[in-house]
Amino acid sequence: EVQLLESGGGLVQPGGSLRLSCAASGITFSTYDMSWVRQAPGKGLEWVSTITSSGSNTYYPDSVKGRFTISRDNSKNTVYLQMNGLRAEDTALYYCATLKLRMGTDYWGQGTLVTVSS
Amino acid sequence: DVVMTQSPLSLPVTLGQPASISCRSSQSLVHSDGNADLNWFQQRPGQSPRRLIYEVSNRDSGVPDRFSGSGSGTDFTLKITRVEAGDVGIYYCMQGSHWPRTFGQGTTVEIK
């Protein structure tokens, strides 16, 4: 059974930092590009970041560029999201996902909640 | 950025009746290889999103054939031939042809 298990969410003050982790099992992790997608309370989906399978390329929208860093450790089947300079508008449920574009199963985790508030 | 515009945003449907959701992109999603990376996702209440359709019209494994995707260029459609109670939720289109990846606003399907 495939599992993507996110962790690391919590309550943080504006300007603070958090590191999210997503541990994958049941897939050949090193062959998948991995992404983070977030969903603010009661709102839609927003793509946050993608890292290629080898880790050689990373992508971000302008809303998080320079503040968030995605990385991965293929020996641990884990992808990370380092979030610095957090703002109230970063409050959301953060999903780890394969966000696959072509043929093959697409996988999503259950999400980890990040709340930015003083 | 490519803006994805869905309509309608709310779709009340009678059980057993068809439903159709439109998704329009502000730029063409067609790659040089002729394919377009347009996905449809379903998010049931309290659940994580689930991909239904990839490359415009390809159904994911386990997705009922009541769901179909069509379109080209900048204009795409998700159709449900006969809505069932389990289809209630929010449906999102997402383009993967350009960076940054962008989602539509979501269409809420509810039973009348």
C-alpha cells in the first residue's frame, strides 16, 4: 500500500520557520518528482513547490519563492519543505503529492496543518 | 502565470442527471509534442484530492467511465453522465504545461 505521510505542521508566529516532512512508502520514491500543494481553510488548491526525482531541479510560485525551499533525501524516501519568513497567508493544510502529469498513479498524503498566528 | 478559470463555481445536480464543468486557460496548454497537461481532480468532503483525468481525457485507474474529459488548446470540459451521491465534492482543473502550476478555483458539485 502506498503512503505519503506528512509531518511537521503546527502553530508558528509570523516571521517564524517550520520544516515539513513527507515520508513515502510503497513506491519507488527516487523515480517520482514530488510536490507540495496547500489549501487555505475553506479555499482552493495552490501549488507550492516541485522537486524533480533526482533533486536537481526545483520550482516555486512567486508567492513562496525565496522563503520556501524544497529538498529530498532519496535514501530516506522523504521530501521536505523548509518554510521561512512565514506569513498569516501561509496558513493552510499542506499536502505532499506526486502531482503526476502523465500515465501512472497519482498519490497524495492526508496533509499537515500549518497555522501562522501571533 | 496561466490563469485557469472554471465555470460554474457551484453546480447543483439531480441524482442520475448529467453534469458538466468548464475549465479555460489563459494560454494554450499544448506542448510541442501535441499533448496538453490538463488534469482534473476530485476532492470529496474531508478528503485529500484525487486525480480523475490526466492529459485532458485519460481516466485514472478505478475512475468510473461516467467521468470523461475533453477539450483542446485553452478550452476543457469534465462531464459526469449520471451523477451519484458519491460524486459530491469540489472539482479542480490544473495545468501542468507551464510553470508555475496553476489550479482552477474549484467547482462545488452538490445534490439538489
